Amino acid sequence: MRRIYVVRHAEREDNVNSKWHRDYPDFTSDNSPLSARGRSQCEDLRKYFEKIEISSIYASPFDRTMETASILLGKKENKIKVEAGFIEIMYLCEDPPGYWPTDQLATKFPKVDLSYKPVFQAPLPPEPDDCLDRVDKTLHKIIEREEDAENIVIVSHGSPVASIYESLTGRYQYIGQTTISIFEETGLGSGKFVCIQRAGRDHLSRDNKLNLRG
């Protein structure tokens, strides 16, 4: 059966440093990188996924999600499929959203899959005060494409992750940073999934479990 592992990115620098932009002048206000603790949380993710054979990994193009995915992979040879369909809800982003184009991301994150054709790409269409339609279309296109996959990893943001819950279970669930939610297919090729782990955090060390902003 296929499994989808949904990870919300780790702690952001702007979560803990109101003057973060002084240290990152080239970053837009919606594109904070990870904090030092966020990178430590990602090391916990790396240890968790070390023995899991990842079929494919998808990530939103913002730095915090790309960095989370890159550290999570460790020495694995998987390439990251950069998917704008999983960016944060649009009203929390600049206009246009401040993530870098995929070819520029590849200069910073060597594991970027430059051959991947995303479901959504810039410029994204306007959307209401939620991202459910965009996330639902992205998710089901990936499920359709990944018919032979076993373990799919998605690294995204608070609202899109909650929308993945709604798309797969019918219930919107806002969860904490660096948590892992697991959805398992109900039958071979059914395309329907049930949640078998909600916002798991047992992989995190004691200090890294504190204040996950869920």
C-alpha cells in the first residue's frame, strides 16, 4: 500500500528573531529561512527517515521547506520535486510570492530535480482565503502520477498541510512544525487514504518538541 508522509517545515528564523531580515537582506518578508533550532529539528527528521525508502519527495519552493527537505534526505539520493502547488496560503505571501525560481533554487539546494514538471507554477492563479482547491488538485495529480510509489514525502506549510488533511479525510487539521502525518492507502490502487498518524512528534528530541506552533 502507498503511504504519504506529510511534513510541516521546521522552525523559521522569523519565529524567534524579529530582526531576521538584517541578516538575510536578499530574502523577501515571506521567505524566512530556518532557525538554528529548525535545522536541529530537521536532523531529527533525517534520523526518522533514514531507514525509510523514499520513492519521491515533494516540497514547496520557499526556503524553509526546501531546507527542511534537503536536510531530511541526508545522504539519500532522491531528488526534490519543487511544487508550487504546495506553497503557503496566498494571503500570507507577498504578491507575487517571494520564493526563488527552480533553477535558482538548484544553485542553493543541489538535490533539486530540474526535470520535474510541477502541477502549478508561477504565476499562480488568484485564490480565495483558503488554498484547498490548489492543494487538492496538486495532491491528486501526484497520487495519479505516483501509482507505483510506496513512500511519498510532502514538505509544506501550515495551511496547505491542513488542506491535505481535508482533501484526504474531509477534516481540516492545523498541525505543528516538524510534525509527521502519515496517510495510508485503503487498498491497492484505490486512491483513497486514511490517516494512521496525526502530527507525530516522537521523532523530535525533548527540546525540539517545545512550542511547535500548531
